[in-house]
Amino acid sequence: MMCTHVFGMQFDFSFLCLVVDCGDPGNPQNGRRILQEGTTFQSNVTYECDPGFRLEGVALRTCRPLAVWSGSQPSCTRK
């Protein structure tokens, strides 16, 4: 796109915009994921375990710029 007459100067702007979607982050066995904002860039997913199980790993993951979730999926193990 070419923009002219901006404070008497000429600027050449080029932008490429893409939707970054990390897809389904998965559910741990004996637990669940909680998606509050969807699966696109900067969205978060949190994990929790069913009663009688404890979470092993990080409970929060974030959709990163290269369309991958941060970290790895946690697991739920019996207490």
C-alpha cells in the first residue's frame, strides 16, 4: 500500500497478516483443559485433574507465534 501526503512525506508500507492457530492442545487422561480465548496466538489453556489425581507438569500453556503451544501437555497421576 502506498500512502502519500502524510506530513508532506511519502511512505511505502507492506504488511502481511496471518491468523496463527495452535489447534487443539489436547486433554490429559483423567483431567481436562480449559480454553477461555480459543486456540489463536496468545491464547491460554489451563489444565486441571479429576478428583483423586494430581497434575504433573505446567498447568498453563500459551499459543506461540509459530503456531505451537508452549511447553508440553501435563499429565494427571493418581494421588
